[in-house]
Amino acid sequence: MLMYLVAEHQVREERAGRVYDYAQGLFPLLPSRKSVKKALDKGLLKVNGQAVGTGYYLQVGDILALWQRPVNQKERELPLEVHYEDEDLAVVYKPAGLAVSGYHKHNFQQRFRAGLQPSLTEDALPSPLPVHRLDLPTQGLLLVGKRASSLRFLQAAFAQRSIQKTYLAIVMGKPAQAKGRLDSPVDGKAAETDYRLLWSVPSLRSEQLSLLELRPKTGRKHQLRKQLAQIDCPIVGDKQYGPKGKTLLHKGLFLVAVGLAFAHPAGGQIELSMPAPTKFLRLLERERKQWEKYQP
């Protein structure tokens, strides 16, 4: 069956351990051990060109290669909101509730073929691929590679932390300072996020709600959600890290990726942004009005 190379990585650590553990988070398409196992089982993650099992122990110099199969052309053609596009890449809007990475039966990647113009370059990918990931409940701007060289360039930029991402979040409570840096470790790894308080309103349900601008400097899994919960400012709608019983029903997670700034593979700088979703401002205004109406 036709496959194409997505990314490669050479092992440099003497005690890299099992491929099952080492490959987690190594590539955007492999954010978890479950996704690594699926890739190994399907023969899409190879070591030195060979299929291996989860228990394979890596050695210095081993080459991990992630392959991908083109998306089936018979997949449903779903709408795609495109914010920028050229021969190399695209920036699209991902709604909440869709998986970006991993080997899910239905994920956001299935919309790329129908919604994006095919690249006419020599190394054009059979199907565009996401450069990074957004959590399942997170909405916002997503960077997509349309040719192999551009995908590698942008993935390297993410690894070097040279791509700036900006998020907006509504949190319960209010940070102690109007701006600062969150530097608590995430899953035992260093993590840094700069934040700025944009607006705070009183709330009958949560005492206070705050709108924050967030700029992560690292890319740990669930980094923003975990760090904000650690300072007692969990994101509204976070069922996993927020307080039990205070999740707004059917409103989702109030976290959105609103900005991307990065160097273009062909030269120059790209900066894109989008406004906060309407539901963000409506929630803050509704909470403020209810507090004014019903406060003791």
C-alpha cells in the first residue's frame, strides 16, 4: 500500500529505552503511547526501515521514521475554514471536539484534502498534514504543511520553540498578578507560559472569571490547562482539571488558539490572528450582569 515519509529522527541517547516510551511526543502525530502503539501496529513507525514491536529497545544511531498513508478520497468532504494558504502551507481553524493528531478513525485531517488547494510543488504531500496539535476540546488556529520540505522546516521550528502561539482562556478566579510567567513543571518536565490578564468580572458561580492571554514557551501535553489549574485558576469547562460540579453544560472548554507567528519556509515572516469567539465575551458579560442583579 502507498505510503509517504512524514518525519525522521536519529536516536542520540545511549539509554533511549523502549521505542514505545521514547516515541511519545517525538512527532506531532504521536502525542501519546496509545498513538505510538497504533503506529507501530500499523507499520507506520519504523526503526531503521523495519517494523518493530513496542518492546524494541533503541540504540544510539537508530533512525525512527514515521510514515503515513494518504487520506481515503471517499472520506466525507466536510467544511474547512482557511485563514491563510499558499503552495507550502496553510493555517486553518479547528473546531472543538475534533482530534488533530493520532490515528483516530475520524479526525480533523480528513477535511484537508477537500478544503485546501493541492500543492503543485515536486515534493507535495499526497494529503496535507498538521504541523502541531491542539487538544481535542481546544479550538483555534492550526498550522498545516502541504509539502514535505515545508513540513520538516515547520516541525523543526516548533522543536526549536521559534513559533509563537497565542491563546485566550476564560478561567475561574483571578491570577495574583496582572501579568507574569507560569513555570511549574508539567509531568516532571520544564514548562513555561507567559500570561496577561485582559478582563476580570465578578461571578455568582465562581466568585470571579478572568480572560487571559497566554503565550506558551514550551509545548507539553495539556500544559496550559494543568498550569492554570495549579494556580487555582482552572479553565472554564475543563472537565479533566477543573473543579467537579462547576462545568458549564454543553458549553465546551473556554480555550482558543487565536494567534500564530512564524518564519515562512520560503522566507519572510507570517503573523495571523483571530478574534475571541463570541461565546467568550457573552459568558463574561452574562456573569457580570447576573452578579449585579443577584448579589446579596
